[in-house]
Amino acid sequence: MVKLFKSIAENPRVKQLGPGLITGAADDDPSGIATYSQAGAQFGFNMLWTVVFTYPLMVGIQMVSARLGFVTGKGLAANVKSVFPRPVLFGIVGLLLVANTINIAADIAAMGEALRLLLGGYAHLYSVCFGVLCLILQVYLRYETYVRYLKWLTLALLSYVAVIFTIHVHWATVVHEMVLPHLSMNHDTITMIVAVFGTTISPYLFFWQASQEAEDTKTEPARRSLRRRPSQGPDALARIRFDTLVGMAVSNLVALAILGTAAATLHLHGTQEITSAAQAAEALKPIAGNFAFALFALGIIGTGLLSVPVLAGSAAYALGEARGWAVGLSRQPGQAKAFYAVIAGATLIGALANVFKFNPMKALVWSAALNAVVAVPIMVLIMMVSADNSLMGKFRISGAIRATGWAATSVMAIASAAFLLSLGE
């Protein structure tokens, strides 16, 4: 088995996977799991179309973000800083910090609940322990080791693919309702659509992938920013394309599996509202059995260990670049004190928030909807900066990638506007 994993890791195509794969996997965080579970429980297979629909849009905007980081050797906030005035910069950074902190708190709460289901005990205590563990790993592991650890953690997502194959699924119904969904466009439906969009196309993913591509230009000897070494262009852009396509495909296939599992079990057996992480997993037990229940709970923990550092790290990169601090996980804590202080602060605030009682499942779904609204202005800035000739030179976006990026931005804007208008209903 060890030889098998080693041979897979040494495969040239697998070696091309990095920021895109980690970003895609981090997208299926406990927030995503909760949102997809609620969507499947409430609407059955009628919400599957949303995950298929968002795939090309997600690929487009993430590819633009990655390209921006690798071409300039700087993260997203640093590039916005060089083009737009400070109020715009700190406006989007502030929105990201709020959204990420809420997301971290909800994710850590779900992890604590999942471990309580498996072992008993106190969910709040587990949540604090998970927060401290995530912080220790991010601060004290060497960058290369940490990135390798994140890549292997993506295997946690396989638990959700395994779950759907342990239950009975009527695949003809799946296909029919995915292609021809039956939905009434009321507030609940719009909220769920926006929540799915927000959890698949989230602001922290833009910042993380751009920052990791920029980080690689400093830590990988064979890679330099394309502005410094334009001859790498064709190979670098091909790698980013492959990495992003695979990473987002993994993300959305897992999302389909989670949503489909909830639709085939919870929805068909009358459970249409999830009020806690415990209820989501426990409802699976009598329907799908102990194995499916355990896989679901373990998946929450595994994906949380992957996503919480990404959420905290993306916030630290954004604020650090905006303030002009030394940033980067490749730096030692003593070399980037303020950067690591933001990581520590965001993680610990999220962990300590779980001392107060709140409904983690509802928080997760609402944090996904908040992400969708916050994403719109950030996406507009990404598209404008990535087309700036003074920053990107001959690598500025154009053609299909530009069209797809603006299409994703437009869809998110329309969905967010519909959600905000529906609040008055």
C-alpha cells in the first residue's frame, strides 16, 4: 500500500497538482457539507443542477485568480493595492475577514459536533482543541511539509463518495431531476441556491489560490513569476489549467455525492430540515447504517482540518498584503509576526466562539449565503486587475477565460441580488 501511494505521488501529472487541488478540496469544508446536506434534505435531487452549473464558473474565476498570482508573484490583495485606492482595498479585506471568521467558527463547531457523535463527550471542548491543533500545524510545520499534508488531507473527501455507494440510489430519478428540476422560486429556494453558489464560489478560495501560486514562485527553484521569466508562460499556464480543472472537478463531484446522499436518504424518508450536525449524521444511521454515519462524521473532521487553515491563511495573506507586512507560510513565525498573529487570531476567535451556544448547521448555511454576497465585489476587482496591462503584460486575461470569469461574476451578482430582494418577502 505504501508503494502504491508513493508511485501515485511520484506520477508527473500528480506532481502538477497543488494550489488548485488544495483549493478545490478546501471548498468542501463543513460549511459546504452542511449546505449540500440541507439542499438535498429539503429539495431532494432538484438541487443537483446547481453544482453542475457552477463548475465552469468556478473553474473560470479560480483560474483567473491563480494566473494573477503566478504572473505577478503577488497575492490578490497586493495586486488590488497597486491599482485601486485604499478604501476599496480595505473594504474587500474587511469583508473577507468577517466572512472567514464566521466560516471558521461554524466549521470548528461542526468538527466538534462530529467528534462528539463518534466518541461522546463535549462538543465545545473538542471544538477548542481542533482550533488549537489547526493553529499549531499551520505555525510550526515547514511550508513544504504543510502543503504536502494539505494535499494528502484531500483524501478525506473520498469518504463522501464512499457514502453514496453504500446506499440505494435510483439513478434514473437523479438524472431526470438534475436536468428537469421542479422548484418554486420562493425565499427558501432562492436562499438555498445562493448558499450553494456561495459555498462553491467563495472569496477565501480566490485569495488562497492566488497567494499559493505567488508563494510557489518564491519557494520552488524551477518556478518564477511570469513577469520575471515569461519563457515559462506556456508550461506554467498549462499546469495552472490542469491543476484548477482537476481541483474544481474533485470539489464538485464530492458536492454531488453529498447532496445526492442527503436526497436519497433524508429527503425520501421525510427529514427535510437539518437543525444540527448531530441530526444530519444521526439521521443517516437508521437509513444508511453505521458505516455511512461514521464516514459522514469523519469526513466533517477531515475536511475541517483542511479548510480551517485555508480560511485563516487566506485572511492573513489578504490583511498582510494590504498592510504591507511580511507574509507567507514559507517564512518562520519570527520573520512574519503580524501575519501569523492574524492566523492565530482568526483561528482562536473561531474556536472560542463555540463556547457560546449557537446552531452550527444554520450558521454554516448562512455563512455560505454571506460568502455569495461578499464574493461579488471581490470578483469584479479580480477581473479588472487581471486585465490590467501594467500588471499582467502579455499575460493579461482575454478571450474565453475572460468571458467565463465575467459570466461567473454576473451569475453571482444576479443570485445575490435575488437573495437580498427575497429577504423582504
